[in-house]
Amino acid sequence: MQRRLKYMDIREILRRLRENHSDRRIAKDLNINRRTVKRYRDWALAENLLTGELPDHETLAAKLPPEQVPPQNVSSAEAYRTQIKQWLDEKVRVSAMYLRMQENGYTGSYSSVLRLARGIDPKTPEAVTRVECQPGEEAQIDFGYVGLMLDADPNNPGASGKLRKTWSFVMVLSWSRHIYVEFVTDQSIGTWLTCHQRALEYFGGVPERIVIDNLKAGITKSIWDDPQLQMTYRECAEHYGFLVHPCRPRTPEHKGKVERGVDYVAGNFLGGRGQMSLGQANRQVRQWCLETAGHRIHGTTKERPLERFSQVEKSRLKTLPEEAYDRVIWSQHKLHRDCHLVFQGSYYSAPFRLLGQKLLIGANTRQVRIYNNKYELIATHDRATRPGERHTHRDHLPPEKLAGLERNRPALLEQAAGVGPATLKLVETLLASTGLDQLHPMGRLLGLQAKYTPQRLEAACQRALDYDDLSYKTVKRILAQNLETQPQGIPVELPPARTFARPLAELVGSLTEVRSWN
């Protein structure tokens, strides 16, 4: 079987033949068979290549003898070619094809099926282009799982002291390749935004855009044509002034700079260190970013990332805002019958006319803001400091419910004093009485001034005091019958009795002088 040598080997044989070297010497020097040397000598004589000027590469390559393809063996899976082609069109895995073929009596190997499938549908590599950015134009972000770390830090009283799953948050500036790394135990929106804040403060500026993948902390709906940003992350981007550029779903190569950075952190910083605590890892990785990662010769740029950053890119970043972003939590909640929403265990009022509706809450560390479905602000409250705390605006409640809600002894006494001394004395006396609670009756009594005027209420209370008949019913009856203006000598006329005060059996017992009835 004859195979053609590599082009440069053929050119070397040809050069030696032109220098009149023997076949034996050429075969020995190049470690090839003498028959091969003789075959190429015959070819060179036929093409007149041993005299004159040696042709250039293109001309010589065109004169090379055709390569003789060795005879091919017939695949053991050839009988299934048509079926395999159909399966490939249906996106069936080769492993599943192999199992189905075995069920039908196929005794060949899996490799034979795989080779035939690749021959039927060869995978043509897709051409790619490397995207380079201008200084300060872009940063890329990714999370990478790094294993278990001990959640123990003397500076963090909230540390659990247990082994926890840990991820590395990595931000890489695309032009300089300068890197920021932080280890975290979750990928929540709070952690996501806090890492953004620390990374931008570490770089001392803000890039024009940040490239992310489709994690839920940043993207609520990963649609290529119209991705939907998480509302809190959108506000963070507006605060710092960067644009968010989500990658297409399942295309990590679109942020290849940070993908390589995540692998670099896992292989270089964590490699061989053994188990570390979370606090220890975060302290040491900051120094590693500056001293090791920052001073290495980068494989693509062929320069030191920290030098490229400090000399060029740092001055091209946008200026950080004066204050860090105060994270806002957004969520929807129903307004309940008590005119309050429940948010993180605390209660916040909203106008009663919106009962039963879903309202939008935006809460930062200081305030809770409530919006309707048109994003119109309808209420603002101070943020609760503990679960169960209740924040209520008076005008959010139905007016007819306010009187009973705000009724208390100091308020009633103050209101009675505003009517007059007789009213105050009557209310004080009844409120101080033991037994039956007079709070609500006194509230109704003071409410009579709206119907009969405060002056008439004061006169009615004075008349009740004069007759020592202190009750809400008495005052109400005096006002209803206009008795407050009559002279005190005239007794209050009571309506005639329409029924006996005692039952008939008692009357009969009295007439017959039976003593058992009392």
C-alpha cells in the first residue's frame, strides 16, 4: 500500500535528489524506505524537476502524484444505513440507535455504528470570530461552583460554622482582563447586587455594559429577542449607569473571557490549597487577584492585566455614584380586608378603595413604597424594623370606621372637655365607674353633638347631672324630647307603662297573702 508523504518531506527528497544524493543515503537520513525514494525519483524525472529552478510551493503542490487511498472495509452497520439516516433526521442519539439495532439482531460494535453515523452526517465545525472591546467598554460576570467551604468568619457573627456549598463570583474587564473574585454561599438577588457593588468599588469605576448569563437574579425571562430584566437589577443598572447585555440562552462562549476566568480561579487559586473557610478564602483571593492574576502574562493579550488596567482602562471607566445602590426588593401582594398588605411579616396600609387588588411593593432598607398596576405611587411607609410591626395611614381607612378605631379614654376626655364642663364631668364619672366598660357608650354620647350641636349636648349633660341620672340613654332621651331647656322643677316625664313590672303570679300571691313568692 502506497501513501503519499507530507509535502515538506517530498520537497526535502526533491532537494536532495537535485544535489545528486543516492537513494540509500536519502532513505537513511530521512528514515524512509528506498523504494519510496525511487518512486519519487521517477516522478521527479517525469516532471523535469531535477534540473532548472525549483518551482514555488503552489506549482510543486499541483504536480504532486495523487494519493492512493487504501481499500476500505465494509462497515458491519452498513445494512442499517437507511434506518440510521432516518434516526439522525429524527435527532435520535447514537446510543439509542445501537440499542434498537441490537434488539433487531445486530452483533457489531457501538464504534461501528458511531463511525457510520458520523459518515452520514458529518459535523462541520462552525467558524467563530473573536470579539475584542475598547478600554472601559465591557465587563463579563459569571458564577462558578467551587465545592464546600466552612462558613466561619470571626468578623461575621451570622456565620453558621458549617460546611456550605460555595460559588465564586467573577467579574472580568474584557479589555485589560483585570479580575475581581468573591466567594459566596448563594446566588440570590441580594448576593448578586452586593457582589456588583463590591466589584465596581474594587475597580473604582463602571464599564459601559456588563455581560451576564440568564441566571434568575438578573433575568426573569430568558428570551433571545426580548429578555426581561429582574426589576431590582434594572434599577441597580440605572443607578450605576451600565447597560445589561444577557447572553443568548445556552451560549456560554458569548462570555468566554469570564468563563476562562472562572476556570483559572478554580485551577490556580483553589488548586492544591485544601479546604478553606469562607472568610479566609475571600481575604486571600483579593490579594491573589492583584499579585498573581494581575501580574501574569495573559495568554491572549500577552500583557499583564493589572498594568493594562492601571495605565489605560481605569481612566476610561465611568465615575462611581456618590452613594452605593440601596437594594430595592420588588414583590406583589394582595390588599386584605383590614386595608393592609403583608410584606416580610409586617403590615403596611393602602387605600381601602383598592381592597382585594394585587399591589406592587418596592422596599429598600429605609422605605416601603406601594404602587398600583399602572406603577403609580399610592403610599409610602417607613420600613418595619421587626416582624409584626404595623404601619397605618389614617386616610387609608374607611371614614366611618375611624371613630371606633381611634376611641380611647384620653381622646374621649379631651373631646368632652371641648364640649363643656358638664359633659366632661359626666364622661369622667362614667368612665371611672367599675363593672361595665363605658368606653363605647361615651363615644356614642359625644357623637350626639353632630346631630344636636355641642351646646344642646352640654345642656342635656347638665340636666342629667342635676337629676343624678347618668347614662347615655338619659342624655339621648333629653335631647330627643327637647327637655334640656325646661325648668329643673319639672320632672322628666317618662312614657306610661304598657306592661306590668312583675308577673301575674306575684300579684296573685300578694292578694292571697302567700309569702312563698318573695
